[in-house]
Amino acid sequence: MHPHRHRHNPNRLQCPLCPRTFQNRSGLTQHLNSIHSRQISSQNPHAHAAQPGDGLDNDMFEEQHNDAFDEHHNKEGPRHNDKDDILHTEYHPHLTAQPCSQDGNYLPPGTPPPPRTAASSSDWTPFKNRVEFETSEFLYKREQMSKAHINMLMDLWAASLLRFGGHPPFANSSDMYAVIDAIQHGDAPWQSFSARYMGDMPAGEPPPWMTSEYQIWCRDPLTVIRNMLANPDFDGEFDYAPLREFVNDERRYCNVMSGNWAWQQADTIAEDPTTHGAMFMPFILGSDKTTVSVATGHNEYWPLYMSLGNVYNNVRRAHRNAIVVIGFLAIPKSERQYGDNTRFRRFRRQLFHSSLSAIFSSLRQLMSVPDITRCPDGHYRRVIYGIGPYIADYPEQTLAGCIVQGWCVTCTAHRNNLGDGKQYGQRTLEHREALLAALDSGTLWEDYGIIADVIPFTNDFPRADINRLMTPDLLHQIIKGAFYDHLVTWVGEYLVLEHGDSGAEKILDEIDRRRIAAVPAFAGLRRFPEGRNFKQWTGDDSKALMKVYIPAIAGLVPRDIVRTFAAFLQFCYLVRRSFLTERTLEEVSTALTKFHHYRKVFETTGVRPDGFSLPRQHSLDHYVQHSRNFGAPNGLCSSITESKHIKAVKEPWRRSNRFEALGQMLLTNQRLDKLAAAHEDFASRGMLQGTVLSAAFLEIEQAALAADEHLVAHAPRTRGQVDNGDGGPVEDHHTSTTPDVHTASGYPRTLPELGEHLGQPALHELVSRFLYDQSNRDNPDAPNAEDIPLADCPLFTGRISVFHSASATFYAPSDISGIAGMRRERIRATPSWRSGPARYDCVFVANNDADGFRGMHVAHVRLFFSFSFQNENMPCALVEWFLPVGDGPDDDTGMWIVEPDFDFNGRRSAGVIHLDAIVRAAHLIGVYGESHLPPKFKHTDSLDAFAAFYVNKYADHHAHEIAF
């Protein structure tokens, strides 16, 4: 029996606002009406002077710099948002990034940039057409298909076209690789140099490491930087000059160029008048050893990464070709007997610094004399380079900073005093040189933590001081370090001291396998159904545990331990924001002071009898300083380089044949960079609009599709993906809550029957009072619907449509979001989720203009539905209300507590609200108290099982910003 088959349909319509495609106009129309119902009509109302995507030509700035710069960037004065916040930006008065000709002559204001290329919009060189390019990109970059499989695919493709005289895009894998290698854009060939030990040799047979040669692979950093600067994809997400952002005259820090360090560097450069009008371009460095296999011999690699300091933090975090592997450093090995040899360790350290100095030597002169190169907006500028912040974990920081492990790389605090909370002087090159001149190396090591016999690579470059360039590392210092390795571990140690081994195990089971496992589902929340007792703990695991840990331990440990976590998480969530104002930094300092105070409980209970002289925990003392210097720490975290390992090291290694794999890995990286550069070139010429299928169909059926041209041919480029699950980034510019496109089946279509079906007989009354409020929403003098007779409320007798979910779109730049900082999440109200139990989510509902949680209610959604009344569509939600307990957050946890609201009949207090009133989803966690949960308690029952709930402000960064 042959199955029913469908023919491939090439006539698919693409949504002009996202990558979704549809087989017919009806599906596209439903999608547009439900997902993109509100078109962009104004700027994002949220206060952010430099939101991702705004670029230098954002008209919400007030510039305070020379007229020439103002002319070139076409600025307007300040604007007000909904809350009357005034946003303005000052740019550096001398390093103004003024456009110039290719000869370096400054251009008159208003001069357009020269064409990027003479190639036409139909020139796909070295590819023949779009199909060839997208095939190579799909097979090599996305699917990482092996040579044998590519050859097989081309044979299958050829077989399907043989009778028509056609040919596949490529003859075989070698043909495809040759075409990729012929791409001129993004070409930065790999080169190598070798190094070896040059010191005194011992008598007799020297150890092997002294006679070995060590090979360092790199790409010319000037070529790589020029390729990156010319990338049009960065236009609009690139700061051309150091800047100072203000909100209501309060300083705000975001991207690297908004910090004090960039401004100070520009001041130093501008002491030479010939540099005025140039652009300062700091390059960010990062290094981190990584392991590709634990089962084979040579399994370590040491990649060196580089990024542009001018690109926005969100671009760097998303990688978007803004961070590249620039080199692979040598890893000297020795026999065990020489592993702790002083000369070997010195050689290993100096090899690192000498390698970096050699790699970036081509930029040394251009750190004082401008280099004329093209920028993302297409203009040429006179660019002055500089070594920028250095991304590394603590061991790598001590290596780069020439600091003894156990000491702070930023300040001069003694290793035994790292936990006293006092302020110490900054480590500087001048301070180091003065100590080197006055003291011997042994004293420097023991009393100052300085490694005297190694020369930092930054000594070879102007304006560079490695100790001033160390960045905060959210991943290893806070998320994996202070939180999990320290605080969570200390809780277990406290329980052992207080209750013994067996008693501690029981309480830890209650925390891990009961309470944490009982947390309700929420968009973006990782659950731990079997607790957290697994072998390898990652940074993502720690971030997930942060969201739910405080309610799990409350009632089982002393209050000061809970308060320690509350203060620490307050600090953590504040410094992980994408925008930090001076007020925010004051809150950071307050949270840190509380943390230092409450963590003493671990000292008094015997967990930390020797105190808290811990480098990673001490690093928290410098976050305010680092934020003022380099902007928001989330743009300079080692998680950026660690995740880059996957694309730059681990996946290329897996694609190799494992024999002398590094050479193959280098070639893979080079080809990936070329494909990325070609993609941006084709896109900038408008050649990647729509899909490859829609473009081919349009080419054949141009006349027939003329009416649909705005849907297919002119579809804009999108970087985000439409959310098909609980949530994700979205390319949008407005906030909204809209019902699902699919109407749920099996529900009555009239109010009385639907109310009976739901067990809510008062549904018709709730709808009538809702309609009264909607009819009088513009009348401030109208009485509340609850205070008038039901007979005076509008009566609805029409048909109802029910939905199982709604999508809320909101501004959340500190979370994973789209280009403009927008995020979409799915709110569920379904009797069966993923073929399992019901899921009915909670939501924040706007109440008044008060700040934070005082301006909102929390409600439990029981139904999404819509109907038409007086020719107006009414998307609604049936909700059950919660009431806050007290007039502020809980003293111990820092979270608000709510309890279910009941009417005079003892039933849950319910209401009908417009979806516009929903701010976003809310996450509630039961207040467990001192009681223990039954072993088989299900998380799907949580929202109906407890008398009170924490409003979880740690569910994500946006929740932390609104639920205070």
C-alpha cells in the first residue's frame, strides 16, 4: 500500500516581518494579524539612549560636541519617553570619527559614503548564483556535512536532474571547497612563527622542553580588524566615538565606549592635535584553554580571541561575527620531573606574553598614527587602534597580569586581606615598575603577589597597562564561583555541621529533589526534576539554580543564610543588567555591603573559620569600578569566549580527521569567516531578500507575483527566529500581548455554556463588568464596574473563541533578546501541555503608575478568549487574583509574597481583563516554610497547593527589573 504523497510547493509566501513562510495568503494573513498585529508606529517607549540597533544616528540623543561631528551624524535634540525621562549623549570633542576620503582627507558634512563594491546586485562571484551560495553555506556552516556525504548528496541531486539535462550546484565536495576558498571577502590567511627557550642551559643533557620549538599560529590582526570594520552588519550597532550617556542628567553605562576608560584613552590620544577627527578603535582580547576530547592524547588547545570594542555588547554576546579567533597559542609540555621547575614555569609564562607581543606587532605603529580604513557605515575614517579590555577567567588573568595566584589582579590588597571589604589602591604599570626597582623578586612574590621575571606583553604597546585592562568575569567570579562553588557548597557544609551527615542528606534531598523539583514551569526556566546531583556542573546550571534556590532553602537554614543569598543575588542581577546607571551602581554597593554583613554567618557557624580571603569573591569589590570603566559587565564576560570555543575549536576539531588536526581547524575557521563575509556582502547589495525558493519562484513568475512583491521580494533581513516554544528573541519594536493564532477546539461558543464548562458560572457577569470598564476607559469619573448594578453593564450574547496561549512582547535587553532588545514569551492556559497535565501560567497585570510591583497585580490565567463587541475585537483573559502579603518585599528573601484572593463565598476571586493589561508572565514559587513536601509531589500542582507564594523576581532579568 502506497502512502499518500504531497508535492513540494514552491509558491510559499514569506512573512515580511520574520522568517516564517506560508503556503497560502490565508495562513500569512492569520499570522500577521496574530503575531504582528501592531505595526511599528513609534520609538520604543522604554528609556534607553543607546538601545541595540539605534546606532549613532538615533534621534533620541542630544549631542554636545563640535558642529562637524553633528553634521556628519544628523542628530536631533532630546526626546521624552512615557515617563518623561530625558535622554542625551555627549561625544568626545576631539576623537569625533569624522569621515574621510581614501587618502585621509576629511570630507565635507553630508558627503555620502563611496560604493562598497562595483559589483552588481546579480554578481554572485565566485558562486554562479544564489542556490550555489546558500547550498555551500547550508552544507558547510550549518550542517557541517562531511565530504563523503556532500559527494553523495550531489550524486542524488544530479540523478534527479539527469533526465532534464540539469546539474547540481557543485560537482562534489572538492568543487564546493574550491569555490569557498575563492571568496575574496573576509580573507585573512593563517601564518605561523616558532619560539624556543633562549636561556642558560644546565650542565649535561638539557630537559626536552629547553630544546623544543613551539609553533604559534595567528592571522594578521590588522587584516582581521579591517575585515571586521568593513562589515555592514555592524552599522547601527557600533559606537564611532567615546561617549557619555545620561538619563535625566544621571550617568548611564552600557557598551564599552560608554565607559570612562575609552574617554580617557581618547583624551591621551588627542594630546597630539594631528589625531583630532580620528576614530578610536580598541580591540578586546580574550584567551582561554579548552579541551576537545578527554579520550585522546593531545586534547588541549589555547585559542586567542579578538573583538572590536566599538560594537554593542549584544552583538558581541550573540557573536554575530564580532568576535573571531585570531591565534592559537603554544602549550609547552614537560615531563613530570620538570613540571614545577622554576625556569620552565618562567619560560611558559614569558612565551605567552612574547607570543601576544609578536602577534599584534603589526598594530603597534597604528596605535599612534591613524590607519585609513572603511567602517560599517561605508565611510572611510582615520582609525587609531589600542589594546582594550582583556577577557579571561582567574587563572588566565593571573597569567596575563603577571600576578601570583591567590592575589587580586586589580588591586594591591594582600592575599590574606581579600575578605575585609576595604578599598585598596589600583595595580598599575607605574606601581609595578617602582616596586621592581626597589625590591627583589622574592619579596615581590611573597609580599606583593608580583611575578617579577616576566615582562607583560602590554609593555610593548602605547597606552596599555594589563592590570588596568582586566575585566569583570560574571561567569567564573559570580555565577560559577561565588554562587555555586562558594555559597551553595557552604550550605551543604553548614548542614553537615549542624545535623550530621545523615541529617544533612535528608535536608539536601528536601531542597534538591522536592522543593527545587516542585517549581512550576516557566518560559526559559530550566527545571531539575531529579535535583542537582550530577557529575559536571556548568555555568548554565548555576544560572538556572540561581532562579529557584532561595525559596528552596528558606525555612531550612538560618535566616542570615537566606539573607546572604538574597543580598548576593541582588548584586548579581544588578551587575548583569545591560544598562547601569549611577543609581544602579549605588544599589550594587548597598547589596555588596549587605552580602559582606550577612555572610559572616558562615564564619560564626564554623563553615569558614578562616574568613573570606577568596580572590573570586573579592573581585565583587571591583564591579562598580569596572562598570564605570568598561560599561556593563555582561559584554565582557568569559562566557563569550567559552561559547566561541564551540564554533572556533570544538566543532572544527570534530570535523577533522584527528591527525594533525590544528591545520584542518585553521582552514575550517578561514572558510567560515569567508562565508560569513560573503553573506554580509550579498545581503548589503539586497541579494538575500526573501528565501532562495521565493527568489527563484519570483524570477520565474515575476508577472504573476507582482501583487505579492511586498510580501516576498521585499522581505527584510532578520536575524532572530520566530518563537515556536515558550519564548525567545524577536525583531520587534513595540510591547503587546496577543492571543495565539490557533483557536482551541472543544469549547462551547456562548458565555453561559462556556462558564458552566469551566466551572465559572459568573463568567457572563464578569464579561459584562469588563465591557463596562472598556466602554468607560477614557472616562476618569466613571464608577468602578464592581460598584454598579449588573443591569447597567453591557450585555454580550455573541460567540466566543478560546485560545490556549497568548504571546507577550516586551523590552528586555538584559535577557536573550532581539536586535532592539525585544523579547517574546508564550503564556499558557491549556488543559494539557506537551501531552501531559494542564498548564495555567501566572501574569503581571498593570494596575497603576507606581514603580515596580506596587504598580501591578499578579493573576493566575484560567482562559484566553476573544469576541467581537460593537465592531471591536476584544482579546481577553479570565484570571484569578492574588493579593500581596504586607506592603513590601519579604525581609529575608527580598521577594514579594502573595496569597490567593477569595470572595465572600469562599471561591477564588476572578475577573476578566483585556490582554493589553498583561505586562508579561509571572513566576510564582510556593512558600514552603519548615514543612517537607511529600515524595511524589508534582510541580504541575504547585500553583494550587500552597497558601502563599513568592513572586520570583529572579526568574529572569526583566522580572528582576519590574518585581522590586
